[in-house]
Amino acid sequence: MKKLMILSLALLTGASAFGQPQRPGPPAGGAQKQEYPARMTPQMTEIMEPEVTIISPGEQPGMAPSDAIVLFDGSAGIIEREWQDSRGNPTKWILQDGALVCVKGSGVIQTKRKFNDFQLHIEWKAPAEVIGDGQGRGNSGVYLQGLYEVQVLDSYNNKTYRNGQAGSLYKQYAPLVNASRKPGEWQSYDIIYTAPRFANDTTTYFTPPRVTVLHNGVLIQNNVSLRGPTLYIGMPEYSVKKHGAEPLVLQDHGNPVAYRNIWIREL
Ligand code: MG
């Protein structure tokens, strides 16, 4: 019994039954002295190829880097080229002082291109003249893949439900802080979006959509995991019609919210 206990202990500790550590020795019959296992050098963990792709960052923070797709640069031509209404017709949103402005009742505006994972920069401005309150004040929205709304709202001294204010993932996640500027001032969202992956049954997320948002440079959503498409009424579910790449959509909520400097990088 005592012998058996010693043997068990030896196996557990890696020692031989004679108390010597068991290490693999050099190959049998080899005259050369070889260190085993091979000793690590710094170079063994340094990856040289392929080289990381070189791009040019924007000249100023918030400006498009060289590998971005510019979706709006203040010109009329780009609206026609990149945007349409939900039926595929030219949008009725207007170009005003270099900004793309929502026209009440004109419906959403959406990109002609479709996207999966991306980094998006978008700037927006609630009307300087404050009309209405709560959800009725400077309301629009950035719909990621046309399904998941990052709320645009004048949330400067404007009380509403916390999971519906500016920078919320509407009715799912309140922003971590309220980083709103005054109405009439330009604000920015930088959004990093990972599209959902679907399980085989086609109605269940294998991995849900994930979203990070910076509002005026401040982190307000930290890689949150969505429960489903944005709903006004009811609880979102991890159950959704399977989708692939989808357009970016801007909401018409009846307020003349303006947009400018919109660019996106596919990831
Ligand atoms: Mg909205």
C-alpha cells in the first residue's frame, strides 16, 4: 500500500519513482549535445509577413481615412449616387448649407450599398430652435443594417426614458453617459458594428449584433450585445428573420435633423 502511494505521488508531481524529475532526454545515440525543448528567442514570436496594410488617416480627427467609403460629403451628387428612399426612389431629404436634412413625412433615407461589419462616422445636428420635448425633439436615428437603431435625439436638458435618449440602442441600452451638445451644435457618432451571425435554423442569432458607440468622442456604448431588432412596442428577441448585408438607414421622425460628414469602413 505504501509503495502504491509513493508511485501515485510520483506520477502527480512528475517525479520518477526514484525521486528524479522526468524530462525527455536527447535523441538516443546522438553525439551532439542538444537542448530540449528548444529555447525561445524573441524572434520566434515576431510576425513579419504579410505586412499590415498602410492607409492614410484623416487630416483631422473625424475626417475620412483613405480606405473609407464616403457616403456624404456635402455635395448633391453624392446624395444621388449613394442614397435613396425605402422604395429605391430618389430621396426627398434636402441639401441645406452642405448638410443632408430630413424632411417631415418623406420617409427614411437609406444607402444604396449594403454593409456587414463596419466602422461608421456620422455627424448630426438637432434644430437650434427647440420645439417639442421628450421624444418629439430633434428625433431621428441611425439604423445599423436597417434594423438596429442608435437613437438620435436632442437630449440636452430634455428628459425622456433613459433607454430612448441620444446614443441609446433604442429601448435596449441607455448610453453610459449623456455627452450631448446644445441643440444647433454639430455632434458626432463613431460606431463600431459587428453584424450578427445566424444559427442554421435561420431565425436565431448564433452570435448577436454587437455595437460600440462614441458620442462626441466619449464612449457611451461598450460592445453591447443586442437582443434583436429595434422595437417601439414589446421586448426584442433573439429571434429574427435571417439577414445578410443590409443598408444603413437614417430615420424620419418628423424633425428636421441635419447630417454631414458620413463615412464608413467595412471591416
Ligand atoms: Mg429615433
